[in-house]
Amino acid sequence: MNCLQHLLKEPPIVGSRSMRRPSPLNLAMVRGGSRRSNTVKTATGASTSSAESSALEPGAEKSDSYSTNMTQAMGAVLTYRHELGMNYNFICPDLIVGSCLQSPLDVDKLREIGVKTVFCLQQDPDLEYFGVDISAIQDYCLECKDIEHCREEVRDFDAFDLRLRLPAVISKLYKLASRNGGITYIHCTAGLGRAPAVALAYMFWILGYDLNEGHRLLQSKRPSFPKLEAIKLATADILTGLSKNCITLKWKNGSCSSVEISGLDIGWGQKIPLAYDKEKRAWFLERELPEGRYEYKYVVDGNWLCNEHEMKTKPNADGHVNNYIQVSRDDTSVEEQEMRERLTGQNPALTKEERLMIREYLEQYSEQ
């Protein structure tokens, strides 16, 4: 099946009745699969010379720190060595997933194998952390005239942001690849989370793969950790509508000096303070959330704790337990609820009609 062959800002999200708004892995062991065996780069950065690698060695400490953060945030042991240079794998004949470009030299490497679109998902903090000059890369692409650089930012390690951003991101990818042809290179920082997720969503929504089928293909080419739940929820949001419900969380303890929550829709790298009610002698948080299941944890005077009076997850592989809440929409019809349950279940598959509806939605999408 050819990739990105027929690709072609925000319209309503389409519903069935109306239109509405929307085992440990060490990257150094990954090998690429491609129709061009002489151009496949291993994830150790085979595209980087030994001299270049030596010059980049001082960045090893930052790579270690990033890999640690990535492992903690993604729930899987992942390793990224920025100092070894850009690495990538062909997923389909004209779709590549890889790590970030580090200099204009990487642009030339991609041009040599037929890349016409570089699709960057990084935010400014990602670039600043490893000292990547994105302006130099973008300017060089403009000078070359035969390759286009596009940036659609998604927060790192944040499945909720990925869920909300996917329609806009895939819409842009769809239109660019259609216009530019050739090979499309999708990257985030390490090419292990955001980029594989975007590629997989594209394969699911546009290229005709079932989600699990596309995931197996992706893993066979580039072992990675795309957030499947975010893709499932984004799919259901498009087809049934995106609405929010207000939830209230409570920590009953008047003796502590501060209570915060991490997780929910903000990710594990941020915290939201709860407000203290003197009369009720408890801490409260009210927040609007779209439909879905959200895990979170309280941070009480700096200590990460579960609320024993709220629902808790089973221990994960590391033995960690979190609180969670299931948010549902009040006015959901039986038809929409059944569709959402199917699309967020273990084996989601789109009908021809649903895939056509998603494609039409992406073609109309316009970000303000």
C-alpha cells in the first residue's frame, strides 16, 4: 500500500447526524526497513560521520537526562542519543519517521533520498534543550526550493495535547503531502512518541489501515511508543463531536498547606493548585474536560499521593497507582455512545463511510 500518495484550518467535527467541532527499547538497537537498503540509517545515527559524532559527544549528558524523562513520562524504557545524529526509518515507501534534524546538513541528507516535506512537531523548548537552530534549517529549505519545511507543534509527553492537536496536524500533513508528492519525513525530538503517533493516525484516517494493523507495521519498522489512546479519542471526537463536562475533585484535609494535582489534561510535568474552602475544610478543583478517562495524582505539601476516596488504577508495570476519573457527555445518544465505545476499544476499525467523513473533515479544516 503506497503511503502519502493521495494526500491532498477548523471546520465542524463530523458526527453521524450533524457536523460539529472537534520490553525495554534502546534506540541504538533499532534497524530500519526500506526498499532502499543502501539508504537505510540505523538509529545509532549511521548518517553521521565519526568525526561529527566525536564533536557531538559533550551532548551525551543531555541525552541521558532526556531519555530518563522520556522513560518516566511514556511508561516505557526509551533511549535517545542526540549526539549520534539524525536517525530514521521508512514506515511505508514514501513515509519516514525519525528524530529531529540538527542542522542544514541534515536537509541535504533527506533531499538525497527524495524527501519533499519535512514535518516538524517540536516546540521551542525542545529545540532550545538540544541547541537546534530551527531558523537555519527552515531558511535552507527555502533556498533549496525542492523541499518544504512545515512545523506543527505538539507538546512532548502529553497525550491530551496530542489528542486535541491531531485533527489540525493530520489535516496539514494531508494537504502538504498531496501538494509536494515524494517522501514525507515526520519527526519530533527522538522520533519515538509524537512522530510515530502522527504517522499512525495518518495511516488510520487516510491510508486505509486499521489502527492495530498500522501499529504492527510501525513497530516492525521503528519500535516506538505512540499513544494509541490519544488517536482513538481523537477519532471518536471527530465522528461524534467534542464536548466537555465539568468535574470536581476534592482533597479533605485542612491541616496541609498546599494541594496540587498532576496528570488530568495537563500531563505529568505540570501541576494545578486546588482552592481551599475554609468552611468545608477541604481543597477543591473544578475543571472542564472532554470525554475520556483521565489519570491524576495529588501533590500534598510536595508528596505525591492517591486519594483513597476516589477511583484508583491497578498497579502498572512499575507498581505505581494513580487516581482516575471517567468523563462522559450528558447528551450523548445511544448511537454515538456505541460508536465512541467501538472506536476507543481494543480493535478499532473505520467503515468506508467513517473514513470518508474524516477525510472530508480534514480537507475542510482551517485553523484560525
